Amino acid sequence: MASESVLRENLATSVRILTMQGLIGLFGHVSAYEPERGRIYFSPSKGADKATVKPEDLVVADIEGNVLEGNGPVPKEWPIHTAVHKARPDVLAIAHLHPPCSTLFSIVSATYRPVTLQGAAFGDGIPVFKEPHLITTPALGLKVAKLMGKKRALLLRGHGTVVGGRDVEEMLYLNLMLEDDTRKAAQAKPLGKLQPFTPQQCRAFEAEEPLKPRSQRAWHYFSQLEARWDRQPPTGTALFV
């Protein structure tokens, strides 16, 4: 488990990268869980400028959502994070975002299937939470966690995504990858019938190319870009290719 200082630094960096990529802004929040101490680190909410988030800006809460440290409240939909962190010992970082392309698959009746090799991480599918609610109560958070099960992501109908990773780096990579895969699916569909990969093909690719080294390479690449970013959202976007 990373030290608190490293965890804070990585989470703040992930927020800035997601902002640079246009995946988080006025809305959306990320968290990292420290199970040994029962502490959840949240990105700041209430319209905070995500492009300039620093480690000391994070809000710390316990597993029930009670604020322990930091200025301001936890995000309104904190029950997403507490419920999934409780249910999934393997998920130590979570993002709830409203990404432009991924959210499209929560709007249409078409079932999401990965169309790129990098999207193979979601080869076992992404369930859709169909209730038209913000996830603001523990009861709704529990429903989200149960529906998500052991999968890496969940779609909230007409709302956004919930993506979990084994660490902050993996969480970031999965969010970037999901948005890239859904963007390409939306762009390719007018050209002809999509040819998604089967679950078996996705598992075979993951066996050849494990997720961890891919997420580490992506972290190194995007953190370097973020360090040079001028903090203006449109200028920082780098397509995930």
C-alpha cells in the first residue's frame, strides 16, 4: 500500500489528468481508499477547479462518509465510493465521471461491447444502473455496488460512469481506455456494422498484455503531459491512442 503522501499525490495528479482530458470538470469525483486506516481520500467538490487540485486539497472521510480532514464536504454522491470500497477489497480507487462518449452507452438501448484491443479490459461487459437517481444515499450506493459486482465499471443511466481500479494508476487508465473505446465505437458505427470482441478474445488479449504494465506506461506518459499543461482545458486534450 502506498504511503499517505504518495496516495495524495497520485490522486491529485489523476484528477488533473482527467481534467486535461476533458473527463472531469464541474461534475465528477474520484477517490482512493486506505483500508488499513479506513480512510477514503476524495477529490474536492462544490465546483472546485479540478485543473489545479493539489494533495492538500483532498477531503478525507471514513468508510461511512464522515469527514475527517479537509475543507468542504465530501462529494454529493459519496455513497458510490463508500459502497464499492466496502464491497470490493480489490478496488482501491474509484472514479465517478460524466464522460461524453462513455455516457452515450447509458442513453441508448445498445449493449456496450469493446471494439478495440485496449478495451478488452471490459470484455465481461458493463452493467447499466437504470434508476433515474443521483446516488446520494447508502441504500442507492449499495444497489450500485451489487449491480457492479466483480466488474470493472458500471454505467448510470443518462448520467455517467463508475470505474474502479486496484490503484490510482489503474483507475486512471481504465477511465481513459473506456472513453477511447466508446469514442471509436460511436465514430465507427456510421461506417458499418461494429465488430466487437468476444469475451474469450478479450481474456486472451489480457493474458498476453496484462493490465498493470499498460496502466503504468499510461501513467508515465500522461503525468509527463500534465506537468507541461497550461491548465486550459481544450489545449491539454491528448487522444488516447
